[in-house]
Amino acid sequence: MNTRRFNIEFDRNLIASLPSSGPRYTSYPTADRFNTSFTADQLKSTLQQNIGIQPVSLYVHVPFCNTICYYCGCNKIITKDTSRADLYIQYLDKELALLAQNWPGKPLLAQLHFGGGTPTFLNNEQLSHIFASISRYFTLTTDGEYSIEIDPRKVTADTVAHLGKLGFNRMSVGIQDFNPAVQQAVNRIQSEAETRDVIEAARCNGFHSVSVDLIYGLPHQTEASMHCTLKHVLELKPDRIAMYHYAHLPHLFKPQRRIDTNAVPDSRVKLDILQNTVQYLLEQGYIFIGMDHFARPTDELTIALSEGRLQRNFQGYSTHADCDLIAIGVSSISKIANIYSQNEKELTAYYQALDEDRLPVMRGYQLNADDILRRQVIQDLMCRFQLSFQDYREAMQQPFQTYFAAEQTDLQQLSQLGLLNLSDEQLQVTPKGRLLIRNIAMIFDYYLRQKRTEAQYSRTL
């Protein structure tokens, strides 16, 4: 593989000069555009018109966690009572049954993802129950991507073996940081040994890919301490690495109030950590996939990037994200054709809807023609780092530069800064611009340009 095609360049002064926050573009329009006028009837109609022939993706949200990690801003329920999941699973069964009334047969399942919360909060019997329900309404395939998020502190080798028997073949392992002081500060004590045991068990039980999650910007982190963590992480030989930025927003996320703000590294140190991480991962042979994701040259994500097949959805980068995504569970978001549909965020409201034989739709969004076009433009930027204007000519019925006339001044400014190269035929993101791809994508976000949002987005770096 020609790794020069995937070079990235770290320009600290340029990073500091651009907007520091923006959407992650797991969807466009972004979730802050969803509205409560969207109804369950719209979801049903879209399912009836689109599901049945083509393979689909399924997301299962498990909201429970045994303990609280102070940095976390996810929708979760902290409890040690695993019996609470028994009731939740019954409602997942009911939601699946209500959804499946809207499509014929058993669609092929190309992609499955269990997220949370902590999906491995569930015991083996509970996991088997959900898989049996899924098999009632979908056709599982031998070449599907079936992944689950893992907390190594709560998983044994026997659990991993059971996951493999069920059909899971990919896992995402939460690490965040191996430094004891950092772990103590965020209430996540996790040894290297138990992390290694889980990853080794995955490889012994047929898992094709292991991804690990790290976070930079946590309390007590330094460039040196993070580099030490990285060295230990690479000894585990993960196929993929995600390096997320910690946003310290205690006014929004109550658990973060337990973190000592004075211990959180400042913006300069965060950039030191990020710069060192990027350089080290590239030196160790990992390929920059996009935003905060890296993968081995032989990984399917890297191959998809190289061949122009990479996709992006609510679970991040994927090789199957162009499939319609059906999501079940509290707060989960479906993406089907030209709609997004989000379930109730509170467990009580989610249960009540299903008790009334209603799909638990809280809000959603129906895309218009301009939304669909801009979604594709942003997808191409995030996943291919380039736009070929001719690809959009038929949809726009006019030249790209004419349709996006309002964006031309901003694009020229980014070109002058060295983030992209512009010609009459295409836009090509430069190595300097790849780390800042969110800033480039934001140019094409109609609602940001119109300032029609009050959302608080995460930092772009």
C-alpha cells in the first residue's frame, strides 16, 4: 500500500486559528436538527417502502453500567442489579416485533453493533436471548460484521467465548488510559493484564478485528504518560485505535463534577499529547483513517479507505454504513432512506410507549433534497478526503460551484491556508487538512452557515 497517499501533517498554529468545536458528522443533518413533529407513522412508512430486499444494519443499545466513569457523557443507567436487564430485554423483544410488522420476510443482516452503556453488563443468558430475538426477524450471515463494545473489567474469557459462539466477530475494547493516577481520577481502574486477557480471548474465539478506545485530555495526563500508555497498547497489537478528545463540561455532565478541573491538562498540553500520538502511531505503521481513527494497513477499514468504499454512520467509520440502519433500545437512532428516527431517551417513556403498542419514537427528521446532497458531500469529505464535482452534476442540475456559490469564499480561504486544493473539477484535502476534516465539512453544513442551531459540539481536535 502506498502510505504516502495517507500522510497527515500536524500544523499547531493552523489548528489554533480555526474554530475549535464542531459536529462529528455521524449524521447530516446533525441530531440537534431532529424535531418532535416527526412521528412513528413516518418511521413505519419508510420501513415499509425500504426494508426487505437489501441487507441492513442493526444497532442494539444497552444503557446499563455497573460503575460510573467520571468522564462519560453517554446515555446510561448505573446499577449493579443485572435483573433490571431482564425487563429491558422483554421490551427490546416487543420493539423488534413492532418494527418487523413493517417489512416482509427476514432481511439479511450485514452489520450488527451492540453499544451502550456497557453491553457486557448482560450475562450470557441475556445475550443469547437477544440474539435469538434478532434471528427471528433477520437472517444472520457468515460474512456479516457483528461487533460489541467491551469493558474488560467485567468480562471473562468464558464470556468472550460465548460471544464468539453467538456470532460476534469484532469487538471494541475500552481502555482510555493505563496510567494509575489517571484511572483513579476518572474512577476506571483497569489493569493491563485483564485487558490483554480479553483481547487474547477474542483472537482465540474467531474475532476478526479488535479495536481499542483511548481518550486524551483526561486529568493528570501528560505527553510522557500518554506515550507510555501507547507503548503498552501497541504491545496488544490492536487492529484499530480510536483516540478521542475529552471535553470537560461539568455544567452539562454531572459525573464530570467529580473530576478536579485543575488536574485537566490545558489546550497546549492536549495538543502535545495529540501530536505525539499521531506521530507515534504513524511511525508504528498505522494508517490514519479519519478524524481520530487509525488502523493497520491490512484492516478492512484501511482497505475500504484505499478503494473509496469507506462509510460513516452513528457507530463511526464502517465498510457497511451505506445500509439502512435500524436501531432498537432507549435513545437509539435509526437511519433509513431519507429519515432519522430517535427513540425515547428516558427508560420510563420508552417502556410506556411499548406498553401502549406504540413504537417509542421521540423525535426525528425527514431530509429534503438539499439535505441529501449535502449529506453525500460531507460523507465524501469525511471518508475519501476529496470531492469530484462531476459526481454531483446530475443531482444539482448545475455546476458544483454555482450550487455552492455561498461556500466558495470559505473554501478559497481554506485553500489559502493549505487545507485543501481546489480546481475546476475537484476538491482535494491536503495532508495538512486531513486532521481538520471536520472544519472543512462544516463549510457545507447549511444549518451551521445559517446559525440555525444552539448545540454545543465537541472540539474538532
